[in-house]
Amino acid sequence: MKYQLPPLNGLRAFEAAARHLSFKEAARELFVTPGAISQQIKHLEDDLGQRLFQRVNRTIRLTEVGRLLLPAVSDAFQGIADALARLRTDEVDGPLTVSVLPSLAVKWLVPRLGRFRARHPQIDVRISASPRFVNFDVEDVDLAVRHGMGHWAGLTAVWLMPGDLFPVCSPELLKSGPPLRTPQDLRLHTLLHTETRDEWPLWLRMHGVSGIDPLRGPSFSDDGMVVQSAIEGQGVALGRSALVAEDLHQGRLIKPFDLSMPSALAYYLVYPEGHENRPKIAAFRAWILEEAARSPVPVAVSGG
């Protein structure tokens, strides 16, 4: 709807002057000169074709028209102020929806969320675990944690953690099975794959391992399932620090040798450009960067 309104500066000047019955006090409130207030009100009176104030000596009084206009203008400005206050409160309080890969949600993010809630109890975090890239333009999502190159059009991507890959397995696997002292010993073990089956061939080639079929072994559609399969002693997986650090720390997995494969892919916190100063996003960003920085670095354990 198109509203036929006079300039808002004139209405603000009128409301302040009418409330104070003083151009000087209105000027002080609006950080302008009394002359500017007088000029804006004159333009408003000319636009309306009605006098709003009577000048009596050095004082002003509202005319009948001014008395009729004041409540409507005051209510309008108060309504705007109330709406803005609610918006500012909503930005700090209420829900914050974060889209995360299922594996990272279970293995890394969810175990740490208690610390975010303790710091920001007024923010209700909603975790949406999904392997797909969300569309911020059409979906009710504030942030996402993605695994990739860090370049997405229209989005800000903040680096969180590396995506380097290294072999991991259950200590029980080595107690009951062949040794795993060198990469060449992998020929004696089952390789666990993601569904693309592209990581083991690259890792084996990088470390000069031959005589092994790099595509053999079961595959899983989610990295978390690959890690769980390794924990259950079903084979050797390629793990990323973010997904296996806690399992290594608790002894559910071991890192048989300290040979990693650097990856151009990493974990990023992602949100629409220009949203970085929104209070809830800024709060989550500061917190998750702290958590990422303090994440432990896995060390190798003898695979003898």
C-alpha cells in the first residue's frame, strides 16, 4: 500500500516540539538547531495547509489541528519504536537454526553444545543434520557447517578445522588380527570406505603403497558410519580429526601410524554475506571458533 505522507523529518520535529511545547527542547532531543525544527515544521504546515502551532510571545501552543494530529503521530512513532525493540530482542533471544553434516553433528558439535547453552541460555539452538547444502534464500536456517573448498556464492565461509585424512582402527582389531605397523600391512586388513570410494586410492598413492586393491571393502553413505564401523573392529578407516579425536582420546580407536593426507577440503562455518553482525550469529561464530581452536590433535599409537 502506498501512503501519502509528508516528509518524516517534519513529523518527527512536530511530535517532539508538541510534546515539549518547545522548539529548543525538540532541537536538543533530535540533535539539530531550533532553526531547523522551525523550518521543518513550517514545511509541514505548508504541506498540510494548516497551522499546527500558535506563537504567543516566546512560547508555542498547539492549534486545534495540532491537537488532533499529535496522538496519531505519537502512536505511529511509538509503534515503530516498539516493533524495532521486539526485533532487537528477537535477534538476541529465541531459536538459532544450524545445518550440519550428520557425522559432524554427532561426533563433534552436539557433545560441545552444552558449553554454548551455558554461555547463551537465551538462545535455543536447533540442529538440522543433513548431508545436503541448504539454500539460505528459501530455508529457515541461520548458519551451516559445511565440508568443502570454502567458496560458495553469496555466502561468507569461515575456516574451522582441516579435513586431513589418516588411518584409524579399533585396538581390538589389532589384538585379534594381523599387525598394522606400516602402511604396507594394510593389505592384511579390510578397508572401510565412504560411498565415493575415492579417499583410500589417493591416500595409498600418496604414501607409495602398492599391491593393495584400493577399492575393496564395504562403503557407507555417511562418514560417521565409516567411523563407527572402525570402532566395531570391522576394518581400517580414514578419519578426520573432527570426527575421530574423541574416539582416539577415549581409546575406542587408535592411529596406527602418523601418516596423513592433506586435503583441500575443510570444515567451514557458513552464513549469508552481511549477516556476521547479527547478534545470534556473532555469538555462535565466536563460540564455535573457540571450540575448533581447542580441539585435540590426534597422535599416532603403535599398531604392533
